[in-house]
Amino acid sequence: KQEVTQIPAALSVPEGENLVLNCSFTDSAIYNLQWFRQDPGKGLTSLLLIQSSQREQTSGRLNASLDKSSGRSTLYIAASQPGDSATYLCAVNFGNEKLTFGTGTRLTIIP
Amino acid sequence: DTEVTQTPKHLVMGMTNKKSLKCEQHMGHRAMYWYKQKAKKPPELMFVYSYEKLSINESVPSRFSPECPNSSLLNLHLHALQPEDSALYLCASSQDRSYEQYFGPGTRLTVT
């Protein structure tokens, strides 16, 4: 069964620190992987998309990496800010036209 | 413009009502999706439309009826819903299947 896991479920970090969010998946034959953020009661905002052939993608203070052989992706957030507080979701396309979502990491940045 | 719009933002309906959710995008995307999200859970895929044809139906009960009138518009018709159907309903679109998905703000549905 193709599954996506995100640990920890919740994370609190002081403002200004760098942090890493983790995503693991059970099948290395992925098509692409997408990171989203979701604010409470809102829709999903796409942060980064990594294609199967790529190792990493960067956007501003965000950097996402992909290691298919180990079934892992990480989202690195530099110089965290209170506005980064949200739930971060990892979603994997295993080549079946669907996104399989992880359960998310709820991030709180402490001012 | 990477915007997907959804109306209404909030909807309260009784179990005997008929209502519709609307989703619109003007990015020229040819794939559109409906997701259901319960509190503190990830989104669950309901339907996928590709080139205005239903591509995937994740065994959703028939009280949910999707419709894609044209390439920019996706509707979800609701009839005889149950209280457990209360959730955030999210629409998404992508250039084609398996491309980056862009989500709308969602419709918060409450069934009484």
C-alpha cells in the first residue's frame, strides 16, 4: 500500500530558528512530490513541487529535498517567522494521477 | 494568475435539501479535482475530471454528483446529505493530470 507519513505531528520552534519538516513514503516509484501549507479553516497553498528527476527545489526561505531511494523528503525553512505558523502537508503522486497526502505537521513559531 | 475560486464560502443545509458547490479557474488547466477534508485530517480525493470527462471517482456515495460544464468550471451537486458529510470541500486544478495542483479556499459545509 502506498502511504505517506509525516513526523512529528506538531512542532514548536522559537522565532528566527531554522527548521526541518520530514515526509516519508513507502514506494520509491513516485512521479512527483508537492509541499503545501494550510492555515486553519483555509485552503491549501502550494509551496514547492519536486519532480521525480529532481533532488531539490528552492523558493525564498524554503528548500525541499527529495531522496527517492530512502523514501524521504524534507522541507527546510530558514529564519522562521511567526507567519510561518501553519500545518504543512506533504503529498506524493505515485503515478496514478492522484495525490496521497501525509497527515501533516502543525508548526508553531514562538515570537 | 494561479487562483481557484470557490462559492459559497460557507453553506448550511438540511438533510432533505439540494445545493451545489461551484469551483472556477481561468488558468487554462485541463484537470480539476474535488476533495473532502474533515477536521485535523488530510484532504481525501473524491473526483477527478480530465478534459471535462470524469477520470476518477473514489467510490463516493451518489448523494454527491459532480459536473464539469466546461473547462473552467466544476460543480458538486449535493442531495440528501448526512451530518457526517459536514466538512471542508476543496477544489483544485492542474495543467494536466499529475501536474502541480492549485487549491481553492474551500467551502465549509454543515449538514443539520
